[in-house]
Amino acid sequence: MREKIIELKGITKIYPGVIANDHISLDIEQGEIHSLAGENGAGKSTLMGILYGLNQPDEGSIYLRGKEVRFHSPKDSIASGLGMVHQHFMLIPKFTVTQNIILGMEVGSRLKIDYPKAEREVRQLSEQYGLGIDPSAKVSELSVTMQQRVEILKILYRKAEILIFDEPTAVLTPQEIDEFCDILMRLRDSGKTIIFISHKLAEVEKISDRVTVIRRGKVVCTKPISEVNQAELARLMVGREVIMGGGERVQVDNSEVLLDLNNLSYKTRQGVQKLHQIDLQLHRGEILGIAGVDGNGQEELENIICGKLHPSEGSLTFKGEDISQMGVKEIKKKGVGVIFEDRHKDGLVLDFSVKENLVLGFQDQRRFLKYGAFLDRKKVDQNAQKLQEDFDIRCGSLDDPAGKLSGGNQQKIIIAREMSANPEMIMAIQPTRGLDMGAISFVQEKLVEARNAGKGVLLFSLELDEILQVSDRIAVLFKGRIVKVLKNEGITKELLGQYMLGVDGEEDIDEAVNR
Amino acid sequence: MLSALSYIVLATIRLGTPIAITAMGATISERTGILNIGLEGIMSMGAFLAVLGSYWTGNPWFGVLLAVLVGVVISAVHGFVSIVCGGAQGVSSQALVLLATGFCSVGLQAIFGQKGMSPTVNTIATTEFLRPIPLVGNILADFSPIVYIALILLFVCNFVLFKTPLGLRMCACGEHPRAAETAGINVGAMRFLGVLISGFLGGLAGAFLSVGQMNLFQEGMVAGRGYLAMGAIIMGRWTPTGAFAAAMCFGLFDAVQLYIQIIPNSPIPHEFVQMIPYVASIIVLALTIKGATGPAASGQPYSKISGTR
Amino acid sequence: MKQSTAERPPSVTAKERPTKKFKKPSSEKLRAMGLECSISLIAFALSIITGGIILAILGVNPLTAYASLFKGALGTPSAIAGTINRMIPIILAGLAIAVGRKGSVFNIGVEGQLIIGALLGCLAGIYLKLPAIIHLPVCLLCGMLGGMAWAFIPAWLRLKKNVGVVFTTIMFNYIAKFLLTYLVISVFVTSGGQLSATEKMQDTARLPALIGRPYNINSGILIAVLAVIVVYIFINKTKWGYEMRATGINKNASGSAGINVDRNMFLALLISGALAGLGGCLEIHGSVFRMFADYSPGYGPTGIAVALLAKSNPIAVLLTAFLFGAMRNGAALMQMSTGVSSEFVSIVQGLIIIFVCSENFIRYLMKKAQKRGVAHA
């Protein structure tokens, strides 16, 4: 048996009203890839935050190579040989790669940074692990994959022996994930210990030596990967069977085109072409999934459809009416409901009560007003009660600020609100991000329900699983172009992944589809 | 004509220097992520304390020392509120202005028994050791040493911000504090340092106004220069050099204003002439602001405890 | 922020129940309000104590100073009357700041808007010849328009050029002061002995006294209270107020919901300016009756402290304005009897802002004290 390099004993972390970590004990062996699996909100990130010194545990202790340690800040843990690649990259866009990497560990004298030397060191390190990074590039100009490699370099530069990866594959395509896994194996073979946090079981199974499953803040089990399979892991993670895909689909008439994008292009004010001649039709009674690696024009496309931006060229019509120059409010009035990606930023006013949030965006509609200017409290209350029942929003009181609710219930508020206006089309942007399985299946059910009722649903998601589970058709966005529109029949993740990377190879792929 | 030009140039340097010193300090503070619109107050406290120090000891340099100290102390209050407590930075720094106006006014009466202005004190209005230099010696010597200190500070600020490890770390805190923290940097300490530097320089600028340029303290003598420094930061795109140049531009407006005032029989009412610096700075800022983006996390509270807020 | 979105730990109260139909007694809400109040109170008390320490350092006995301050503010009926008159413009200044903050605009330009409003209202009072019934309303309207106009350019610059409101409004304060001096001295100067003031306004333009001599409480207080009620209703009950509040808390979400964020910020600043202008007017038409060239009452900065201490709640502004009216009114007597400059009030105001801003720290201390209390019990 190998040496235990890290032992966590009885780690407990309590947030107001929530036990994030409940006496978690676990040990990591020298030179292994140890996966930490669990669904969103299970407490994985909190645990790793504690190990890395970002948070302090309320109880419990950490042993490093048999000695008890306390990390008051990342500074301590870095000094002890830990390094962490965060889910949201901790990179400063305005800095160069070198500046980002040496930050806090600058080379040269205390008075002057020796940039040439630093760049040499970074380049050398990059070559050593085959990462292919240009040390003088600005981080804001790098792709997501490259940024992730900068993060890896950052911790290698700090001579980390124990590397923690927090959901590193969430933003990558299947092909990129393969490359990433290779990098991880290479790191392990060079003697590093790796902790891999993920809720994606395929990768967990592929690269781990051992896996620990966490559910609701508690350790369910720790096992060598050879003793479990994906299905079993899924059951352990969620604690019960969950069927994804949103339930039954009925045959609906989907001949009518609702939203029609024709030859649509968008250029930023700085002259950067973000969208190129997009042709896309959304029909009634279908879910059209938009797949693509983050940053390939999704944001611009979303913003144009919801009215925050206007296309520079081409046409955008909804039910035959030109909406390309309309603002958010007008488009909303036409019958487009939007479920925004970031609940806290775009979806909710967290300090407003649940009730108030349930009329956000509809506050000037006659159904909530009296005398044309005053919000009618009775009608607002009735609306809230009805939606609470229909959508099973769980909260202490409808007067509670929305910020007090769990992520799943916050998302329910948004969906309830957008559906309450009975829109004809719904644009859902990453609607299940950060939710646990129960909430995810709820959201997916509601989307399918809308589809079955003859509405059009446009689904933007970075999760290929979700796209494949829910969509009727799939469009792939790559560098601002729609590279392919496919029927969701017999498509594999790998195939989609190829399109997402802009790989053409028309024939092979068509063959694959026909098979 | 030449004399008009030279008058304006010299006055520009004199009037631009206090704004420049303050603006450089505030640039550093904003680079670490802390907004300090209370510099107006710090400057007037500095001006007042400088006179007080000179009055007590007869040595204006002691006044300068007192001024920078008080600048550091008050900005520490702002630092405490905005860094430790996560309070609203804009509002908190406005409190410094109130505190300072109140303190100077109360202090004037309590210490000098006078209203509105202090008695005259010893000053450091000239730099005598430069006088022997041929040709330009007399001109150079007529500036306060603080003007030269400001020039040195320009180089120091630039060097610290862009060449040293410290500068890199400070900038990181203003761009992405969480990233800085995960790199093992103490964000609070860096931000505190930034605020204290701005206080130090604000105090120095205040001292320049009272003992470097005049020989007394007068209520309202800062006259918005602390606020102009805020505009200078934006115009200068958050670099010390830029801020320095923008401050000199504001100094120029002030110099023009003074020059028009001394023209005999000027047709423009002098109240309108006095408005020039304020109106001009708004116009210039409106014209140059396009595309100016400050440090990404400037003005946003960040605390480790509620780090995700 | 991001982190918390991504990974929200599960709730301990594992099964959150859907609420029952009937309304819960909002004892929790009351408790929250109590906490807010006590934080404001503690902030106030800390400011008074710290102010006292500063006085002691300056060699003044804080107790005697505060005693004369209190006596001057509330000690006699006429002192109370003076306090009430004093609080009129302060209420409006506080409201102006509060409305701005609701719409996420920090209007430091209240001082300038108040000056211009007062000037315009005063000029209307002097030069317009109108019957009594409409003269005063027209003057007040002029004042509001004046304040609004003075806020317009900063608002416009923010909208079109994205120039920070803080910077422009401060510059406009200075410009307002010079403009006032020029207009009063060179254009509208009185023909009588006093050089740096306008004529007195006509009787038809003056606010009638609510309570006559010897107390002379002017009826401006009624208008101020009315303004508080109107602002309260506007902010909390109307759709426009809803949009403004939403904008103030979360611009992104408001924009995504189709609320025009820029327009709301623009409006918030204009309304704020109008309130400030009205405040200046009420003071001039209520008790001064003419403009002085150096009219610069400092109500703007006071308004900041008032609004902060009131947590931008219009009703609470009424209370905190009373507090500050009392302080400013009492400061005159304090200056006379102890020699401490009446500007001491500014120090206290600054301290209040600082302590209110550090409420997190006060909360923290209170929690600690509570814990200790529990431990002792």
C-alpha cells in the first residue's frame, strides 16, 4: 500500500441553515488520481476549499504526510505543495500568461521582476509537460483549453505535488477532454498526486484510480475504480434512480416556423465579427438545442434573440414579424420567454421577495396593476400563490428574499415567471447549471411540457448530455457559425464533439449518422 | 506675450502639482480595487495639519510630516470601512470630506481662535539650492521642493506599479481579487497598502497647498482639487503617468483662469472665469472617457469571509 | 458569487415545506426591522461618543458642549420650533439622496441642485406678479424645475457619454456656487443697503406660518411631510418605483427583464434634483425670503448622512432629518456658549456615515456580544 499523503478527518462545515460538509473523512494516496464524485451542491467544492485553505472548517483536521496541518490561507497550502485548478479560472485577463503564472512567486529581486527569466522558466515548464503555451500571450486572447493549461502551469510552477482539479472538464468538448485526460495521466506518471472533482462519471471511470462519492455533505463510500461501474456510481451519487430527458414526448404539429434567423451576422463596435451568416429556424413543438464550446458566439446569439443586441446584418423574425431592432421589453411582449444563464446576475433580484421576483419584467402589465400605475398587492399575491403551487416553489414565505432560497427553487421562480406569461417561445440558456439531479429533471420536464404544448424551445447548453437528452434537433455553433444542424437520432457525443471543434469531414459523419 | 505664456506655464506646474500628487496616489489605490473619492477631505486635512505643524515648530517640514501622517490615518479609516467591513466605498469616502471640513473648521477656532483662515506660518515655497544654476536657476528655485518631489514620485509610482512584484500583486487585487487570493496574496493587506499610499500622497498634496504655495490655511482652499484628481485618474487611464498629465491639464485650466482674472478690464465676469476649471474638466472628461475601463474589481468590496459576495 | 451559484450546498432543513396558505405573522420581519434600527442607533451612539472624544482632544468639555447643543436644539419651545424649521430642507435633501440611491445613483450634487432650485424659486417669488393662491405653487414648481435642470446635464452625460455622476455632480456644485454669486451680485442685487443679496420676495410667494409668533413654525413642514409620503408611495407602490428599485439592486437582472436601466437611472437623478430644488425653495420661501450670494447651507452632505442612517427609507428619513435638524439648530447655541464651531456637526455627520458603512462590523460585534451573553446565562 502506498503512503497516505493526505488524510481528512471529520471535516465539518456549517453555513447558515446548511451543513455543507458533515464529518467528512477521506484519505488520498501518494501518486494516485483520486476522484471526488457527487452531484452539484453535494459539498465537493466546499471540501476542497477547506483543504486548499480558502475556507476554515468548523470541525475536523487535515493531515499531510501524517502530520496535522492548518491552512489559514492558500498561501499556506501552496507552501505545503498543494495546487488547485478552479472551476472558474483564477486568471487575470489583462495580464500575460507569464504575469499570471508568476503572480505571488515573482522571479528576480524584490525590487524588480526579471521578466525575461520568468518567461524562460514558463516556456521550459510548458515544454516539459507538452502544454504548448506562449508565455507572452495575453490571457484574454487565449481559448478556454489554453487558459486551463495556464492554470495547470500556474500550479506546476509553484512546485505543487498534490493537484486539485475542480470540475475541469465542464467547459471542454469530448476531444478536448481526451487530451486533458492524457495530461492528467502524464502528470500522475511524473509522480504527482491528483484529486479530480467531477460529476461526469465517464471521465471519473476513465482516469481515476480510486473514487470517493459524496452525497448531501457526507461520504457515501470510497472504492477502487475497478470495483464500480458508471451506473452504480450514478446511483450512489444521487441516492435513487433518476430518469433524465424530461419525460414523455407527444407528437405535435411542428410545421410552423416560430423564430427565423436568416443570414444573420453580428459585429461588435470594435469591429470583431462574432456571428457569421447564421441561418436557423425554430419550429413550434420542438426543442432545438444549440451545442458548442463556450465563447463561440452563444452569448451574442442569445443577446440578439432576446433584444439586448441587434444584428449588424441579416434578418430576425418571430412569427413572421421583424424583431431585429426591438428591445428586450418588446420582444418579451411578442411572446418570447427567456431563462437566463446566471440566476443571480440576470434572472433574479435577490433582495426582492419571491413575490416581487415573480412579477419581474411583467410589473407594468395590466394584470398586476390598479389605476394603471400602482402595483395591486392582491393580484401580485394571487399570482405568487398560484405559481408557487403550479411549480412547487419551496420557501418559508413568499415575502422572503429570493436570495434565501436554494438554487433549484430560485430556478423554479424564473421558470414559473417566464411560463406564467404563456409565451410562444422559450429561450433557455444553461437552465440546469449548478442544480442537483432532482432540480435538473424538473427543469427538463418543464421544457418538454412546453414543447408538447406546441411552444418552441431554444436550448443553449454546454452540457452535451443535456443537449442529447432533451433536444429534437441540434445545431452546432463554432466560431460564430452554425456548422451543422442535425436531427437528434443516433448521434453520439463524439460526433457532436467533432462538429464543436469545427472538424468538417462531411462524408464520414453523414455515414455515421446513417448507420 | 511671452510673459503671459511663461506665467501660464509656471502657474500650470504650480496648480497642477497638488492634483497630480493626489491623482497618482488615487491611481494606486484604485489599482488595488479601492475607490477613494474622499481625497478632497484628506487634502484639506493635510493642508490644515501642515500649517499646524509649521505653526507649532516653526519648521514647515514638520508640517509636511504631520500632513502625510494624518493622510495615512484618515485613509486608514476609509480602509477599515471599505476593506474590513465591506462598506460602500463611494459613500464611505464621502464621509472623509465631511469629517475633514468639520475638523478643520472646529480646529481653526479651537486652536487659533480664528474663523475662516489660520495665521501665517513659515513655508517651503522655494527651493533655494537650485538658485545658483545659471539661466534657469531663478525660475527653478521659485518652485516649492514638493514640485520636485512630485516628479520623483512619478517615477517611483510607475516603477512600483509596473516593475516590482509588489505592483503586480497590487494590480492583481484590483483586477480579480479572488484569483490573487488563490495565488497566496493577502488581498486585504494589498488594498490597505493602496489606500494608505493614496492617503499619504493626498496629505502631501494638501501640505503643498498650504505651506508649499501659500503661507496659511484657508477653509475651502482645496476647492475641488481632490475631486479633479478623480477625473484625472480616468483621463489618465489608471496609469501614474497618465494621471500626472491629466492633472497638469486641469492645472492649465486653473492657470488660465488665474491669468484672465489678472487681466485688467476683462469683459468676462470673474465668477465665470472661476468656473473654467470645473466646466473644462467635465468637457475634457466627457470627450476623452470613451473606451476607458478601470481595474475590473475597482470599487467592489471583497472580503475573505464573505468572499463570494 | 460565481462559486456560490455553481455549488450550493444542500439545505439542512432537508425538506423545505411549501408554505401554508394563511399568512404567517411577520414576527421575523419585525425582528429584522428591529435589528436594522438598533444598528442605526448604535452607529449614532458611536458617532456621538467619538465626536465627544474629538472635542476632548481639542480641549473642550464634551459634556458641556453636548448639553448646550441639546439645549439649543430641544431645550425650549422656540428651540424646538427652530429645529422643525431647520429640518424642512434636510428632509428634502435626505429624500433626494434616498431616491437616488434607490435608483443606484449617488447624487453628491444635491447641494448645487438645492442652490439653483432655491434661486429660481426665489426669483419667481420676487419678479412674478401672480395671485396668492398660485404664486407660491408656481415658485415651488420653479424651484423643482431648477433643481431638476441642474441634475439634467450630469444625468445626460452619464446616459450619453458614461461620465460618472459623482464627478459631474460635484463639479456642478462648484459651478452652481459661482453662478449664484454672479447672479445675485451682478444681476439681481437689491437696491437697498445689503449688497450681496436679492430683494425680499413678495408676500404672496411666502409660505404661511403654521404656528405664528413667537414660534414661527412655517408650513413648509407640511409640504416636506407630503413629499415624504409621495416619495414613499412612488417608490414602494407604483410600477415605476418597482422598476427603479430593481434597477438599484441589480442592473443586469432589470435589463434582462426588459426594464430600461439607463432611463431609470436618468429619472432617479432628475427626481432627486427636483426634490433638492424643492428643499432649497422651502427654506427660502419659509424663513429667509431672499437669496444671499454665499448661500451654501451644506444640506447636501447632511442629506447623505440622513439617507444613510435612514437606510434610504423615506419614512425613516423623517426621523433622521429631525435628528440632524436638531443638531444643526443646537450647534448655534453650542458655538456661542462653548466656542466650538458649529461645523462640529459635520464631524458627527461624517462619523455617522462611517459607522453606518461599517455596519457589518457592528453586526459582528453584536453577534459576539450575544454569544457571550448566551455563554454567561
